[in-house]
Amino acid sequence: MTATTIDGKAFAATLRAQVTTHVAVLKADHDIVPGLAVVLVGEDPASEVYVRNKAKQAGECGIRSFETRLDAATSQAELLAVVQRLNADPAVHGILVQLPLPAHIDANAVLGAIDPTKDVDGFHISNVGQLSVGQKSMVPCTPLGCLLLLRQFHKGGLAGSHAVIVGRSNIVGKPMAQLLLREHCTVTIAHSRTRDLPSIIGGADILVAAIGRQEMVRGDWIKPGATVIDVGINRVTRDGRTRLVGDVNFAEAAEVAGAITPVPGGVGPMTIACLLLNTVTACCRAHHLPEPAGLAELGL
């Protein structure tokens, strides 16, 4: 069998179009323009690319983008002052502090200083707690994108499926587990110290690989017909060329799985699209207006 490729790039384009429509309605009917503030500290090359892409796509959707660039030597106190200024700015509905931060800055302190209602990354402890107990919250963008892809592919619903998440990070693994529990999946979280990982993965109807190890998951580990969501983004050099690969060996997995996301072109585009969705959602909540369908229909 050959797996269906889940086209995250195409679905992200559809989601951005929905966001664009909602932004246009907010402006036309309420004279409100959602605002996204991105703070970049230092000159990390990957972060530069991410910030540039976020600003570009925000602008294309009609979202106002506010960018703050700070020197790598910026103190934690100075960065916290920037966050507080953005918290107080009514034109800013979403705040994103690009990670990683320089080593001398406590990332948890900075993320904890963001107004939870403007925390479009969903990393504030208040949002983490609300998600864990099933209350409305801001949801981390990558897990949200994974869930939307799964729901799009499994139109009959996810209830009763055994979902295995490989990776227990606060950014992907743990919130992904909470989201899938809300979908009535049976959820197993595996990680680098899990015993007999291949057999655990082999029982999964849904596999979310987010462990950060290039092509670690082999095709013969995967249950025939399973849906595979590959969150990994790993740079490798082969035949003198640099390319991106996931945490799953795509060629092998595609011969066994029922469906699989490619790398690139799978989860990655959904992450930014969900950031824009979160920004519009935060704006609507701030003004007590109907929220975009993407989250409203999920009860998030």
C-alpha cells in the first residue's frame, strides 16, 4: 500500500483564507484590525526566517504586524519592559516572543509575563492549566495544527482511536496529548526512555512523532493503515545538499501507513496559520465578538 500524503501546505492556505475573511469582517463591521506583536532578541538565523515569514503571512491576511528587534545583549529587565508595554497596548491582541532567547534570559519568566489573553503561542502557565482541565484557552500552534489536520483527514471523528505521541515537550507532546484526550482518543505518551518503543508505536492508530531525531521511526514500527503526523524538522546533508527530514523515515512509512504528513509541507505551514488563527481569536475575545470557526467548533 502507499499512504495518502496529508497536504499541510494546502490546508494551511485554506485556513489562512478563512482568517483573511474573518479579519475583513472585523474591519468592515467593527472597525477593528487584529494586531500581532513579535519580539526577536538577537540574530539567530532560523528565528530571523520564522519572524519574517510570520510578518509576511500576517500582512497578507490583513493582520497588523508589530515587530520589535532587540540586541542579543538586551537584559531580562529590558525585555520584560517591552512585554509589559505590549500587554498594555490595545492595538496588540497577540504577543509572541521568539524562542530561543539568549542564555542570560529566563524564558519562563518572560513567557509568564505575557498577558495570558494575548499569549498566542499558548505557553503561559494559565493557558497550559486551562487546556489541561478542558477550559477555553489559547492553544499552542503546532499541536493545534496537528489536530486540525487529523480532524480534516478523519472526518468521521477520532473517538476511540489509540494515539501515540513520541515526545513529551511542553510545546508539542504534552498539549497534543490534552487535545487528543478531548477528542476521546486513548493516548499514550512515549519518549526517549520508553522501553520497547517499536511495539508501543506499533499499537497506534494515530502516531504523532515529535522527538527531534531524524528519521528515527522506521516503517516496520508502524501499524498498517495508521495515520502518521510527523512534527520533526531536522536538517541533514546528503550528496552534498542540505535538506529537511522528519522524525519518521518517510519512504518506509509511506509503504505501511494509511496517511502521512511530509517534511517539509506538512505540519510546518499549519503552525504559522494557527498563529494567525490564534491572533484573530484573541482579538475577538478581547472585544466579545464571535470567534473564527476553526477554534469555536473545537470548543477551544
